[in-house]
Amino acid sequence: MGSVRKASAWLGLVEDNDERYYDDEYSEGAESNEAWKTDPRVRIAAQAAPEQERRIATVSPESFRDARGIGELFRDGVPVILNLTAMEPADAKRVVDFAAGLIFGLRGSIDRVATRVFLLTPADTEIVSGESKVHGRDGFFNQS
């Protein structure tokens, strides 16, 4: 099947008659009792992780009125990813100012993850970054 024909079939402009992509083993109704085989380097845990209160909240406020919900989550010890990309710049600035006061008052920290996306972490939360390990070694990225 040519690339134009494949693209046309993908768009639904022509009927897809290429049977080499279909396998009888995976037809409807055929179930296997066999476990999925994964990469041999992947180890499956014998037990579930102990149940702990590990939550991270993602909040995309629409206006400054949503700041109270951010504060309540953070006050309860939940790290908050604050996505301000959909907000007007003036309202986003107010929310960032609110978040700065919040983390100051509760001894937390604020980190910029991306443009207009911030991570608010409570005082008892540690952020682990892999950058120090990668940049600390001599190797490909060390251009000195």
C-alpha cells in the first residue's frame, strides 16, 4: 500500500483493504489467560505500595476567585501544580502573588515548572531533581 493510499485510508477517504495489519490472534473475543509479557528488565512488585496520603493537585484557575481552593489544598499539605496558561495576565499575577504569600506563611516553596506553570510544595515535601546527576558527570553534555 502506497503512502498516499495509507494517508487516504487513515483519513477515511478510501476503504482500508490492507490485511497485513490484522492478526487473528487478537481478534474480537479471543482472550488469553497468559499474562502480558514485558521487557525482562521490568520488575513487577510482589506487593502493593503501603497506603499513604500521597496526593498532588493540579489546578487550572479561571479567575482569582479560584485562589481559595488553591489555598485550602496547600494548607492541607497537598502539593499543587498551578497552571495559569488560560488566565488573563493581570489575574494570573494576582494568583501568583497569593501563592507567594501562601508559601511564605506556611513555610513552603514555589518553583516555576514552565511558562505560567508553578509547583507549590509544602514544608514537609522534598523535590528531587535529576539534573545535578546528569550535569555533574563528564560526558556528552560537558563541553568545557
